Amino acid sequence: MKIILTGATGVLGSHIMYDILEDFISNDTKGKLYLITRNKGKVSAKDRIIELLSSNYTPKILLEKGTESLFQYIEIIDADLTQLQNSVIANLKEAYFIHSAGYVNLSTDEDQKEKIYNENAEITKTIFKLFSPFIKKFIYISTAFSSGIRNGLIENDFHNLEFELEHRNAYENAKYQSEEFVIEQCKALNLPYQILRPSVIGGKMLGTDNLYFIPKYMVFYLMAKFFHFTAQRKDLQENVRFIVNKESGLNIIPVDYVSKVVVSTFKRSDILQLNIVHNQSFNLVKGLQLIMNEVGYLNFSIVPNCLDFDYNNTIEKLYYESIGKHLKPYLISAASEYDTTLLNSILEIPKLDSESFSNMIRYAKLNNFKDINV
Ligand SMILES: NC(=O)c1ccc[n+]([C@@H]2O[C@H](COP(=O)([O-])OP(=O)(O)OC[C@H]3O[C@@H](n4cnc5c(N)ncnc54)[C@H](OP(=O)(O)O)[C@@H]3O)[C@@H](O)[C@H]2O)c1
């Protein structure tokens, strides 16, 4: 079996790589995993992958196997996705193509729009055109938030709806447009496809191996990071008002759960679209309380959305002019939940309660919110 994977140096892609390798080993599969990975100046793509396969966060089963042995399954294509040459990819026929590379950026700034579109939608179009003539199936990793602003129960199909979707930012829109492109093109070419959509990715929660580990702290972790360092810098904690819809929640799903679902689903022809999400969104007020408690910033209040909001102090200003600006559309959204019946039948969704949520934040705090950059 041949699998091509993009984004293997990323949060999700690295875990998809781990699980594919684990699957090859456990099932004694004669498989080949082609990783399209770019180098980082002097650090080759191969060295970046070796680092991912030989660190203290690497799953035990792979560490025990050793990198040399793991490379019997791996072939690296050292290239930027925008600069792939036909000659390099010509022998990758009949492979499953899992496209996990992307640019996660929830910015609402106008000047970020074009870059976000290009790095998500344009790249997807470029590689699709290159590979579609000879691959077996195109699997696109999107986001559950490509559904845009919704309330009530959200089903897996986002492309046969009787209303227009309203997106909160360029990222959601670019991911949705990529999905639409993939679906339309695959239908026209009679090429199998699959759209898999994680919600907000959190630390590991399955098993005991490196529990709560995540290589990069994004979204809710960024809020925790902001107040963690603010609490450390300032003796006087000024009151910060969070504009929040009290009914609403943030859907968080552990990275190892997402990758395991991707690996057990990508070959299934009966699943075309699947949200890889929690069965229950984490209430925002509760989540904020747990975050602030964990990082030790205790002077805050929850207020409803209002048109006139003047900053009361410098911390509010700093927060709302940075991370707060981009997170706000999520904090004021109406409550929604996903239909997870199908997902739960693939792999049981791990329980995310107050304790495990706090543990995710505590893990990040203990690691000083330091991303792992290979
Ligand atoms: N993180 C989340 O909370 C989340 C939630 C829902 C959906 N998703 C989706 O899941 C997918 C993976 O996200 P992630 O969290 O793993 O992101 P990430 O950690 O930021 O990783 C992005 C990956 O894409 C690669 N990449 C980007 N542009 C590239 C290019 N031009 N050429 C080669 N490689 C390129 C990066 O390579 P380098 O290391 O070389 O930069 C990296 O491996 C994305 O499609 C994202 O939209 C993520």
C-alpha cells in the first residue's frame, strides 16, 4: 500500500505519520509512506523527520523499532508543496493522498486574507492538479469550522445545505473553498475523495504514552499562554472582561484521537465527509475559569457582547488587540453541537471533563508553552 502524506512536520500530520507507521508494523503491511516535507535551510527534510521519530515524545513502539528500521517504510520527498516537480512524483501511482499540510491562522485582519487563502486553498488546488491523474484517492484534512457560524445540530455533510454558510474568518472560508474544489473535481474525474474535519486540536488523551502532549500551542492554548505570562510579569492583576456567550462552547478533540480516526477511516469508501469532533463542546465560561485558574490570573469577569466596549486597562487592550481579537468571533458564537453517531462508531470519543481540560493546560504550562519546532 502506498500513502502520500503532506504536513508530517505539523501537529496533526506528525501523529498521522506515527499512526500509519504503527499500523504498518502491527499489521505487518508491506507499505510505503511518502512524506512530502520541506527542508528548513540547513536542516534537511529527512533530518526533520528523524527528529520526530527519535525524541522523548515519539510513541514508544516507534522508538523501540528505531529510525533505521522505520525508514524501510518511509520515502521522503524534500520539497515545498508550491515547488513540486513532475519528475519527482511520477512514480507515486495508485497511492492514497492524505493532504494534512495547511496554514492554521484564525486572524480576522484584512492583510492576512490573501496569504491564508493561498496557503490553504491555492496549495490544495496546485497539488490536486499535479497528483489527481494518478492517485487512488484524495483525502483532505479540513476543519469542522468550515461550517462557519451555525447553531443547533451539525451533521457531517456541509455541501448539500439549503442555506449559505457564513464564515468567521479567512481560514474557515479558505478551508471550505478547498473542500468544495476537491469535491467538484473528484466528482468530475470520478476520483474517490474524503473530507475529514477535526475541531480544535488538543493534547493527547488516549493511552498513557506522553499524555497531554501536543507539539504546538494554538487557539485556546494561546489564551492560556497570554495570561500565564501576564500573571508572571505583573504583580497587580487588572480586571479583564471576557465577552462571551455563556451558552456556547468550544469543541476540542485530542490530537491522537484525530489521527487514529484518520488512519482507520481513509480507506473507507462509504465515508465522504466526517467531522472529527467531540460529542459535547466544552462550555466557554467553564473553560475560561479553568484556564485562568490554572495559569493564576484570577481577576476577570464574563460579560455579554455589546457594541460599545472601551478598554478599562492595558491588559484588556493588549489582549483584545492581539489574540482576543481573533478568538472573539468564537466566544460570541451561538451554541452548536455535532452529530457524532458515525464518528463514535469508528472510535469511541474520549471523555473531556474539567480535570482533563485542566491537565491539558497544566501540561502546556509545565512546558512553558514552548512549541516543538523540528
Ligand atoms: N491545529 C488545529 O487545531 C486544527 C484544527 C482543525 C483542523 N486543522 C487542520 O489540520 C491540518 C494540519 O494542521 P496542523 O495543526 O498540523 O498544522 P501545523 O502544525 O501548523 O502544520 C502545518 C504543516 O503543513 C506544512 N506546510 C505548510 N505549507 C507547506 C508548504 N508550502 N510546503 C510543504 N509543507 C507545508 C508544514 O510544514 P513546515 O513544518 O515545513 O512548516 C507543517 O508540516 C491543517 O489542514 C489544518 O487546517 C488543524
